[in-house]
Amino acid sequence: MKSLAHTLIAIQEIANNFDGGFTLKNAQGKYFYANDSWLKLMKMKQEELIGKTDDELFPPEHAELSKKTDQQVFENKELLSYTGTLTAFGEEITYIALKWAVKHKNGDVFCYCTMGDLEENRERIMAIQPKIQEVISSYVTDDENDMTDNPEADIHI
């Protein structure tokens, strides 16, 4: 089995090769990884993200949507794809978001994964998602108490 740090390095190699955003948060809703594109958009550094929740990062309406979609993927056990609009850099854009839960073999959530990109990049994001899911799934164990329970653990890459 790979360590979480090695898994994050493998994810980073994939996630940083596209312009969209990608995040991981643990079962308690605390972020422990984001790719460079997401960090740049949010004007954050990786170490500023670690351990933060949706409520600490986003306006209330966005935080609630994120928590609601976490619950949906937990209950439905499948990939959730949705589109929306937002204003960025003075213009309205349409985006696609993918969210899924990676679970331990016992059914407990290991982490929530979210990817987002411009709607026009739908094919690209749909092609990258299975690769990231495969890498993350290679880390998941029967152990429900792993390093993601402590988002401040030394897992920076």
C-alpha cells in the first residue's frame, strides 16, 4: 500500500496537467489538498488550505452547495456531475463540476474529491476523473482511521 504523501504526489502529477480546479477533503469536510489551478484562483497557498472547511473558505451559499453535494455523493455512491454559472473576472462563465466520494472497504468515507472546469472542457475533465479516482482508490484501505483524519498531518507535497 502507498503512503498518503506518495498518493498525493501521483494525484498532483495528473491534476496539475489541466487548468481546472481539483480538491480533496476528508470525511469531516476538512481540505487536505488542492491543485495549483484551484490555489491560484483562490489566491491561497497549500498550507493555508490544510484543515479548512467549506464554511471557512466560501460564501454561505457556496459552502452550503458544497456540503449538500458531499451528502449526495455519500448517499448515492456514484459520480455527481453538475453545471452552474458564476461571475469570474468580470464575466459570467458556465462551469462543470464533478464530485465523488472515495470510500474504505467498510463503507466509511475516505475523502471527497471535486473537480471543476469550464463547461467547454467537459470531455477533458471527464477523461481525467477516472485516472485520479484510480490513484486515490489505490491508497484506500480497510482502516477507517488514516492520515486524512488529521488534516494538519505532514502530508504536504
